[in-house]
Amino acid sequence: MASLFTLTTKKAEPLNANTSGAATEQTEQPAFVTIQSLASFSGSSVVITGLWTIVQSAVSAGWADSRIVPAVFAALIGIFLGWQAFEGKNLSPANVFGTVLVTLINTAFLWAAACGIDVLGTGGPSADSGTG
């Protein structure tokens, strides 16, 4: 199943999804932690929103409506795919930092998307600022 979430990258630049170069210079990397993923993870936000809706329907407790629920789902996806980035690899400190940073950013944006937070402020004064 992990192969569904990975792509081939350059060994020297695992955060870049550029697949050019010889096969011996390439490695597998979770797509979630590549720079390109910052603009290509809409499917994950739909999954998180769907799971949150299921929890809200299945559980009558007040916490089910809380934004903590999608935060937990986003964190689980982020941890799983971030972990995949490190498994069996000897990354340089810069690549470790970059992988963690991109994973945290993606996780935060997945959560915000699932909550309907207008992080760019383009919805005008009535848009959800994430404070509710």
C-alpha cells in the first residue's frame, strides 16, 4: 500500500519530485513530503473531511464537532507519510529538516482545508478566520 503514496526522486534531492537522471541516482519518497505536494494533496483533505463527517454522524458527543477531530486525522496522515520519508534512508540534516518542515506545513494545511479555514483571507470579512 505504501507504493501508492510514493514516487521516485533523486537521491541527492529527495524533497524534489523531479525524476530525471539514471535509475541508480533515484530513490522512493512519499509524495506527501515533496515540495510539489504543497499544491497536490486535495484528495487527503477530502478524506479528512469525510472521516470527520462520519465521526460527527456516528458519535453524539460534543467533541465530535470540534476541530480537534480533523487535526487528529491530519496528524495521523502526516506522521504516517513523514515516517515513510525516513524509513531506510540516510538523509542529510538539511533533508531531514526539509522533510519535517514540508510535512508539518502539509499537515497544517490539510487540517485547515478540512475545517474550511480561509488561510489566504480571500473570502472577505465573513470568511472563517479559524478562530471559531
